[in-house]
Amino acid sequence: MAIAVFFANGYEEIEALTVVDLTRRAGIETWMVSITDEKAVTGSHGITVSMDKTLKEVKKAMGLSYFDDETFLKEQQDKYN
């Protein structure tokens, strides 16, 4: 089992990377996922981080290739809001 932390350009570095750091230290497999097709994502303070996967790669790994990006993200938002 793994968790995914989704990143887009302009993300808040501390908020996103703290989650990744803590979950990985706890031994939880954690994927940093770009919601774009690019693996490099730049935060709000100009720091560029290389992601583990893109959203398309995650969807493929989860067998969710029939969802378009917008539908997939909306479904995830609805689950956790």
C-alpha cells in the first residue's frame, strides 16, 4: 500500500514536503505525484523538486486508465472533503 501526495506548480514547499518526509520516516511508501505530465514541479518559492510519478503513471498503476484527469481529481477531492 502506498499514499500519494499530489503536487502542482506553485505548491507550498513546507506543507507538501513535510507530509512526504514524515510518512517516509514512518516507513509508509509515499509517492510524490505531479498532476501534470512533467516530473519536475516548482514550488511557490522557486524550488524545483523531482516527482516520483506523474498522475498518468499513478492512474495506470491503479488500473484507472478509463478516468480523465479532471474526473480522477474531482473523485479524489470528493472522497476527502
